[in-house]
Amino acid sequence: MANLIGSNLFTSAIAGLNSNYLLLLNGAEGLSIDDILNPKNDTVRYTVNQTFRSYMLNNFNQIDIDGDGKINTNDVNNYVTKLKTQGMTYNELTMLCANGGSTMSSLLDTVLSNFNQIDKNHDGRVTQNEINEYRINEEVKDIKEKYPKVNPTQMSMFIESNAVQNETTSSKEDKVFG
């Protein structure tokens, strides 16, 4: 099982959100829909992940909290706080973690494959805590499978009684002190 740590996945998703946002922003005061659709230069156009741009377009109104038609740094910070506290949907995880490394891809695959099991309160979002709880439960299951309980009725036990032990000790003492 992948090293499931919710904070790692969320950190990766949020880092991707921030870095792609800053690339698209490219020094401007805010990011409009047109800036997302038509980045200012080819470097930005080819550097920013298309999946991320689609995510920004689909969620533009949710991210543009003040409704001014531009996503600014304050809007992104508020959105990040919302993601951290309320969790992420399946689609948010898919789109925001699209550029993850091989370790992150394994973690993301595990979370996405088990999304409904991880989402304990069934609100359509997984939080860092839900991912961590799932990881701990899976580790406990793995340990139980690896080390099943021993059935004491199938064990042989040899117990030395105190009488035999005392007799043995006394005869040894007699030989030493005798």
C-alpha cells in the first residue's frame, strides 16, 4: 500500500495550485478567464498543465470569492484554506494532483481507488484526517493479516513446578557448599 499521508497529498495539490496560478498570473494583478484561456506567452502556455487550466475555468466562480472577474492571491489563499478545512472532491484531487511524482501518483491512485471508503461522512470530499484514518485502519488490517492471533489451544506448554525448581537448586547448592 502506498504511504498514505493525507497532508502529503494535500500539500502536493495545493503546491500545484499555487505554482500553476503564479505561472498563469505572470506578474499581473489578477487572473481573468481570458488569461487562463490565452496565457500571455508561450512559455506559460506550455508550462501550465492543461488539466489545471480546465480546473481553473470550471471553478472560476468558486475561487473568485469577491466576484470581481479576476482571481487574485487573496482569492487563492481563501480557496486553499477552504480545501484544507473542507477537503477535496474526487475531481479536485484528480485535477490538482495531475502533475504529481511517482510516489504521489501511487498515493493519489490509492486515495482515488478507495475514495468512497475514505470519505467516512459521505459528503463527497476527503480530508487529510479521513485519509490518515484510512491509512491507520489499513495498517492495522495488514498487521492482523501478517500476524494472526495464535490459538492457545493448539500450543504445547512446559511448566517447571516450584518443587522441582527448588529441589534442583538445593541439590546444586549442596554440591557447591557441601
